Amino acid sequence: MVAAWIVLVISGVLESVWAGALTRSEGFTKLWPSVIFGIALVASMAGLGYALKSIPLGTGYAVWVGIGVVGTAIYGIAALGEAVSVARIVCLVAIVGGIVGLKLTSPAA
């Protein structure tokens, strides 16, 4: 079960990687960001599939998406110069709180 959670977290991080690579690929016109996108997408989905063998679907998918959303937002702010505000940070913290809550209330499989 621990391995499934580790794989799920890594897969969530890879979701941020493919999202960042997608924007860097400029509509798949740049080779290396497009290659990174494809590899990260396949690895992320494979990891999610593996993790969902042991983790309940609703919890696993929500955690995976939440990690991807928060990671992608942080990447946008840090690397792409997207706007940062107290409201955005509060919303990201709320997402993290929801992820932690789902993990803590997830039934043991």
C-alpha cells in the first residue's frame, strides 16, 4: 500500500511535468518539450493505473489531480511569471488541505 502511495505522488508530479512541457512545446512545434510531454504523460498515467489497484478511485484520482494542479500552478508562478496573489496562495493551500484530508480519511484497502 505504501508503494502505491509513493507511485501516486510521483505520478502527480509527472502530471505537472507533462503540463509544463505541453505549454513549452508551443502546440507540439518544439521537439524536446513534445518528447518530454509524451514520456511524462505515459509514465504519469501508468503510475496512476498502478496506484489505483490499491487506492480507492475517488481518493487516488483526486490526490493525483490535486498534486498536478498545485505543482503546475507553482511552476507557472516560478518559471513562467504567472501572477501570484494572496488569494491564489490561499486557494492552493486549500487544495493541499483537501488532498491531505482525502488521504487521512481514505479507507484502508
